[in-house]
Amino acid sequence: MIREIENFIDIIKTEKIEIYNEFSLQHELGIYLRSQLVNLRVQFERNVSFFFQNTGEFVKKEIDISIFTTDKSRLNCAIELKFPRNGQYPEQMFSFCKDIVFAEQLRRSGFDQTFLVIFADDPLFYSGNGDGIYGYFRKQKLLSGSITKPTGKKDDIVTLSGCYQVRWTDVLDNLKYAIIEAMPNPVRQIPMNGMLGIDGAIDE
């Protein structure tokens, strides 16, 4: 599925598709995936209860894009999307972390692949001071373990099973993207080609 997502991004680079907020990203990516995966269902905002009986552990309830067979005998892919537009940098970065946890939960529960795809055209999401939560998204600090919400009462904590590194790739002008593939269990992961894979040598 990573190939289809990156092919979609290549079209954005040609300016044949314009994304300008999170809804447009979801809509355009979903339409593109439907055109490529004609034998699969590609649906928006499906509740986790549509796929699973036990839904208590999930940190979210609706999946941005779900890809599966008609009879649900195979859950091919779940994709979470982020395209923040209104600042709130630490809050949005914590929301990114929460989406990774959700993707991990979906993977453990039965999806073959799960991704978080982030787009950002505000440089403060991917550059600047690297203190605290900023370091994960601005300085490629390894993202793992428990992450505390950096604002408010700081009593909201999410815990990641995997270890990830956010690597931004240029699209157009200030627009960049990062793709994180969630892993279902605590494993050692290493960077490969802008995303992460399981144990092995770093692919330069």
C-alpha cells in the first residue's frame, strides 16, 4: 500500500491534485485508492465496531480510510491522516502520537497494514526548536514509549508499542509529508527510505 500512497503524492507534486486541508486530503486520496484498488472496498470514517466486536481498547473510534474485501474476510489497510492548518503545534504533535497508537491498535486487531500519513505546510511543524515533543517532529528524535500531553493538566498519556522516526519529504514549496507504518507489537525498528521497517541493517 505504501506504493499507492507515494504514487498519489507524486500526482500532488505535478499539481494535478490540490490538497488544502485534511478533508481534501482524505477525499482525494480515497478517490485515488478506489481507482487503483478496484476489487476492494475503500471507505471513509468507518467506526471500529464495523470490523471488531471488542472496541474498548481503541483510543479513537473512526478510521479515516479503511480498505478491505467486500465480505471483510481480509482487512487490507487502515490509514489515518493529518494535515494541521491552525498552529497549536504541541497539541497537534500529541494528536499525531495518538493516531500512531490508534494505528498500532488497528494492526494488532487484524488489519494487514496501518499507516499515519502527515502533511504539513507550516515550517514550525518540521523545523525549529527541538525541546520536548517538538524533537520527535523537528529533529528526528526516536518516538517510542509513553508520551505525555504537553499542555493543559498533562494527565493525558499515550504509550507507543513501536519505535518510530518521523522523516519529512518535500512535496511542493513548504509542503512536506511523512509516512509512519505502525507495527503491532513492541519491536526494534530502524529507518529505511524515509519510513521504518523491522530489524535489519539501515538502508542508506
